[in-house]
Amino acid sequence: MSIPTEPIGSIPRPPALLDALAQHAQGQLSEADLAKFQAQAAADTLAHLERIGCPVLVDGEQSKPSFATYPLSGLDALAPDGAVIPFADGHTRQLPRLTAGPFRYQIRADTYLRDARRHTDKPVKQAVIAPSALSLLYPPEPLAGYSREAFLADLVNEAEADIRGCLEAGAHVVQLDFTEGRLSLKLDPSGGLLNDFVDLNNQVLDRFTDADRARIGVHTCPGGDHDSTHSLDVDYTSLLPDLFRLRAGNFYLQLASEADPERVLDVVAAQLRPGIRVFIGVTDPIDPRVETPEEVCARILLAAQRIPVAQLGTCDDCGFSPFADDTSTSRDIAFAKIEARVHGTALAAQQLGL
């Protein structure tokens, strides 16, 4: 037995792709030509991860505009003035606002997965956006002829199809990105919004078999963008009991950037149930310093004091560039941190006698 280790998703885009994205935004590069740069960046990402020994690969989300908005590319019924997400350093991200129904994904994540699998025979993981995040697209005032209830029913159907398509396309695991979980407690300290989010996500997860859910995971973090976060100041332990109500087989938890990881691990240990695996974050993508394998190993050994090794895995705290324009972390640093995670996990397995 060994300790499984997986990336979360996004990798910083190479300079050629960043230039291509800028040209495309200015109308100087066609969609078809942009796709060529994205395909090359994805192939390079997969090859680099394979070279440094990653047992599970990702395409680095090189073709996604962001981890959250990929299903919306090409959707006309949107306005730009949706929900605003503030970050600790003062910058914001803004979601679009839905203006009409019915709601349908324009791009499904299996598109990226099928392209990635053409370049490798290694296991490939696919991240998808949680339906709870996309529920924020619906405006506060009801849309004429398209109720919030009808929207949520469409959203559940679309999210199920997104996950199912990835499973059928051979994903090693499908990961729901649920960064809005911790943020919801800032927006609504009563926990009502978080409860709604969990219930909505479970409506989707309940449509899958136990065998399917063993290949489905949920990732949570306090948001990482331009070396800042949107909810690191929210008490993690307020989120975790509700997080573990999600009926998934794997949980990917940001932990390396927590001030008191032992306190968090105590809460995680209290929430463990049979049949799930907890992947702890052992590298911090918004810290420019590259962790050593020995530091990674020490974080794993600490977690192994509370989580049975058979239910333990490792990951990065979050993606390195969830939005395509985030260049705060270099591609080289991202790969160096991932390599430290891989080597540190192997070192911990050795020390644990696995």
C-alpha cells in the first residue's frame, strides 16, 4: 500500500498561451488559432507532470477561461453584473448574471478530458465546477418565465451530465470544485447558505451509484487568486461538519496554509466515515517558497496521527491558477511544488512502512 497523491487542477499558463489569450481578447486571434495554443499547452503540461513522476495527471485547465465559468463559454443569456467575490487584498472577481432560461452548459468537462487522454496512458483526473457555485448565476429578482426552481432543476441535470460524461470518458476521478463552501459562511454566518449549497450538491451526487461516488471527490479551499484568498479568515472548523455531509468518496482539503493544522485535523478525524478518503493539502500555491520533500513528509506524518493511512491521501491546497489571467505564480514554481509533493508523499510512505 502507498499514499495516493493527486493535483487539484489548474497550472499557470505558459507565456505563449497568455499572449494568445490577450490577442484573442483584442480580436486579433481567431478561436481556432487560440485552440491550437491551448492544445499545445495542455500537452506540455501533461508531459511535464509525467516527467516529474506524478501518478495522476491533469491538463492544468489550459483550455478553461476559469475553473468556474467553463460551462458558460458561448452562452448568450448572460449579463456581466453578477455576484461579486471580494478577496483579502482588495481585488474582486465577478460572476455573470443569467438573463433568461433554459440554462444549459455550453461546454462539458469531458471535452477537456478526452483531449488530455490522447496524450497519455497515465490516469487523468478531471475537475468540474460544483452546481452550488453556478447557482449564484440566478439573479435576486425572478426571471420572467423562468423561475429559480426551474433553473435549479436544469442546473442539477446539467451538473449530473457533466460528471457522468467525465466518468464515461475514463476519468481516474472527477473532482467537484467547491471553493464557495467556506465563502458562504462569510456571506451568511448563520450557515443557511452553506446548507443550501450542500443540499443542492447532494441532489446531484445522489444520482450516482456507490461505485461512481468512489470516483467522485469534492475540493474545498478559501479561494486562491493573485496570491490572495476570499475566505481564509473564516473558521475552517465551521465548514467541515457540513462539508462531510456531501455524499462523495474523496475529499480534497486545503491544509498547508492553515495556521493551526492540528486543530483542523482533529475535526476531520471526528468526521471520518468508512469508505471515504481525505486528501490533505501539503503545498501552498500562493506561497512563493517551494516546500521541501521533508516538509511535505512532516505534514503527512502529522495527519497520519489522526487519519488512518488507508483513508489518507495528499494534494496541493488548491489550483495554481484557477483563472487564466492569474500570473502571480510562475509555471516553474508550480511544477517544483508539485514535484516536492510527489517526493514528500513517497518519503512519508516509506517512513510509515508502506
